[in-house]
Amino acid sequence: MKAIEFIDTKYIRQVGIFRWLTRYPIRQFTKRVLKRDNRMRLPTGASILLPRWSKNSTSVYVTKAHMDWGAEELFARFASQNSDFIDVGAHIGYYSMYLHPLVRNVYAFEPDPRNLTDLAANAASASNIEVVESAASSHTGTGQLYVGGDSSLSALQGIRRANNPG
């Protein structure tokens, strides 16, 4: 028996019932019936591939790239052609793609191999995005990548700090 998908009414209220009713069915039809990814233009002019397997991609599509309720605009406000952007845990490259037209270089760190193909496909459309197939931490050392059930939920755990001489 197939589980019934939970409808998040709080999310629908945040997005707006009209936007949700007009965009969510299109996304579902494209990914489930046509079995295709979506591509959409972001407010900064970049085009992003939204893979059908990604729940985050559905949120990007439904909200028209307003997925993090203003964080995108905040980052864009501080971006400049003289600065670089570091996207730690880049996933499919949403923030990398959103900001790459506004900055000199983007460094997209992504350790989860499930995300690398789509991240690389997005980055290939921009000359200033470098994909770094590695985790990033505020500590020097090694750790283990916890691979979550959803590829947006992986995390670096158990960091063993390196000996720092001096």
C-alpha cells in the first residue's frame, strides 16, 4: 500500500494559496507524468536546472525562487562583483546559481555524491562557479559524512581535530 503524502497547510499559507494552486500541480505533472526536470529563470537572471527528485527544487519552483523567505535577497544585497561567495553544502547549487551573476567567483562545496551530477550541470552554465567535492567545517581535521535519507540532510559528524603544531 502506498503512503498518502502529507499536505503541509502551513507551507501553503506561507506560499499563498493562489501561487501554490497554480505552480505545484505544474511541477508535479512535469516530474511525475512527463518525468522531466524543470528549468527556471532566477530573479538575478541565471537559469537553474531543478531536478525532479529534489524536494528543495519543488520549493524553489513553487515559491518562484523565494524559498528561504528573503535570505536570497539579503545575500544578493551584500554581493558585489569584487567579492566571492562560498556555498557550503551547495546541494544542487540554488544559492550558487542565484548569486553567480552578482559576484566574481562562487565556490560550491558539496560532499554528498547524490547531488554532484546536478550541481555540476548547473555550474557548467556559469563560468565563475567552481564545484568543490568536499565538506567544509570551521575546524581543521577529518570527519565522517552522515548521508541522510534526503540528499539535503547530509551532515559532517565526528570531526577529529588535526594536531596543530605551535
